[in-house]
Amino acid sequence: MKKAIRSIALVAMLFMMLLTSAFAADKPVRLTFATQSVGTSMYVYASALANIFMKGLPAGSTIDITTTSPGGFGAPVLIENGDAEITLGNSAPALWAVKTGILGNPPAKNVKALAGGLSKDFINILFTQDFVKRTGIKTVEEIVAKKYPVRVAIKTAGSFGALACEKVFEVLGVTFADIKSWGGSVTQTGSDAIVSLLKDNKADITIDHLAAGQSATTELCMTTAMFFPQLSAETRKKLNDQGFDNVTIAANTWKGQTNEIQSVGSPQTILVSGKLGDDIVYAMTKALCENTAALVNASAALKVFDPKTAWEPLKAGAPLHPGAARYYREQGYMK
């Protein structure tokens, strides 16, 4: 009799849990989507994504868009600190935030990915043709092997462009201090100043993390003879291990660049709080992946998003939220 009573109680408890879960999935939610300032591309993307997510959320739900995100490195911190449930970041910093911590913070526990691959950003390396003619050096690997006193011009400390440059040298076993010890220099400044330094032969190379069409690089290549190095397969693999995805830079992306270039990059990813319910994130993921036309209508740059690969670790960065993973598995995109 006691066993029968226990069984009945267990069945009743499971029924109540299922009932509560089903109710929770239909209950309106209020979410905060942190993005960058009004007028930026990130704000446009966030607005489009919020509208799409609303298609899958329970009736009466709201998504409040705030302009509190610094993007890049800071995006995962907002999620971890509970300042937002949704934000846009880059895949590599999201991975670092979870694995080792970022910006002085301990490893993040609540940062999850909903979908990655919303952009085609890449590490872009440029040498001046004058530098190549003077030295015969055509790759970053040669600079390191020869310990050549190269003059590097990159973006300010804290920017993703500066970090990308640092990572390239880091996987080759070199620091900025090493470059300076060879007699070289590393100047960190704004985009316009970088263009001027290279045009005026006061710098030899620059390394950035950007997308095709970036205005400063477009101007530089139109006004100065540039050389377009390619990282070796071994170096790219080391950067893969750091969380960078493989990217092909199409021929003629920049003036004078007649061949395609194999590089790596850290695409934009949608980060969500691990505290969000699985059903909510599943519904958001489904809405996103089944309304891609709305993304393209908002910005042509988002046409690179592919639901079939949005789950891939090097595109997502942070571990997938269980709700998102469920959708990708149901569609047969991931096992």
C-alpha cells in the first residue's frame, strides 16, 4: 500500500511539473536586449532581431532595447552580471569569457549562445608595398623569424583590432615588447592616423579585425600601394584554437587585392542568459532561423547568417543554450 501511495504521489508531482513547465512557456516574458548607441549598425541589428524574436514569444511579451552594451569584450559581462538577457557580441571574446574570464572577471557561468555567424568579420593584414620592396618580407611569419624591426600601426588598446593584432603575434610566440626589443615600434591610434602613418611611410604594417567595406581600409588601399599577406595554415589553426573561425576574404575586397585570402575572424553572435527557460530560447531560435528574410530586409550585411551553421562552436563562441541546441538538433543541423 505504501509503495502504491508513493507511486501515485510521484506521478502527481511529475504531472504538476509538466503543467507548470507548459504554463511557463505560455507566460509573457519581459527581456532586456543590450546593444550599442542609436544609429550604429548594432542598434539596427538588435531592433531587427527583437522584432523577429517577438514572433516566437508568448503573447504580451516585451523586449526592451537598451544602449548599454560596449560590444566586443564587454558584451558577455552584461549577460553574466544580469544587466541584460540578450546582447550581441563576438564569438572569440564570448569563448574567452566562459573559459578564462575577460576584462578581469572570473569565468562566466551564465553566458550562452543562441546563434552565431551573423557577420563576416576577419583579421585583415596589410603591408605597404614599399616595405615589401625594401625587405623582401611578405608574411608576418617572416617578420617574426627574422626578428625584423617592423613598424606596426594598429588601433587603440582595448579595441578588437588591437587585440586581433596581439593574438596574431601571440600565437607566433611574440609580444609587442619583443617587437620593440628588435628596434621596431607599435603605435596604437585611431583609424585616420593609421592611414596617414602608412601613406607617409612612417609605419610598415597594420593588422585589424573588420568587415569588407570598412571606410579607413578602403581609403588606404585606394591611395597607397598595399601588399596583402596571408597567414600560414599552421598560424590559422593556432588562431582557430583561440576561438577564431576560418574566413575567406574574396578577391577584390580591397583595391589591388586580386587574389582571395584565407584568414580567420570572430563573427557576431547572439548571447543570452543561461537563466532563460529552454522553451523561451527555443522559441526565439526557431523564430530567428525561420525568418531570415526579415534579417536581410533590415540590413544586407546580415545575409551571411545561415541557420545550418549558426550552432558551430567557432561561430557561436559561448556554449549553446540548451533551448537553442534543441532546435538545431530537431532540424538536423547538429547531432
